[in-house]
Amino acid sequence: MTNIVKKLTCALLAITMTFSAWAISLDNAKQQGLIGEMQNGYLGLVVDNAEARSLVASVNEKRKSIYLNLARKNNITMAQVTALAAEKALSKTQTGHLIQNTAGQWVKK
């Protein structure tokens, strides 16, 4: 399992680099409290506006593709991949940004 965790960690770092084109928009949306990290490894829409909705959809589509590839390569389930991805994303979320707690509520980290 350790090897899988290492591979997933590397892949999650790659995800971060993959989204560098959105770094300013993604960071701004998080700073403004429009979006946040959810318990399922995906971004969630906190405040419904067209720009944030589009960003969430685009990032989540790319994340899903990466997660599917990781699951296939490592012969594990999507649930396992998304659980590890969520753990990493939530732990790396900056203080003051929103995360979804286990009750589904948006709270500041």
C-alpha cells in the first residue's frame, strides 16, 4: 500500500501543476469563498455564480480523469483514489479557505 500512496502523492502533485494555468482564478475563487475543497476529492461550489461554476466544472473534469487513470494503473477503486485525494487536498488547503466538513457544511479551515 505504501507504493500506491507514493504514486498517488506524486500524481496529486502533478494535478497541482496541471491546474497552474488556473492558479490565479482558482486561488482568487478560494480566497473569495466562492469554492472549496470537498470530502470527495473534488471542488465544490459555495456561492453560485457562472464564473465559479465553470471553474469548478473544468477542474473537476480534469481531476476525475486523473483519478480514473490512477485507479486503473494501481488496480484500486475510484473510492480509494478520491479518499486519498480528498485527504491531501483538505490538508493542503490554506487557512481561511473553505472546506466541506463531514456533515457537508462549509467551514473555514
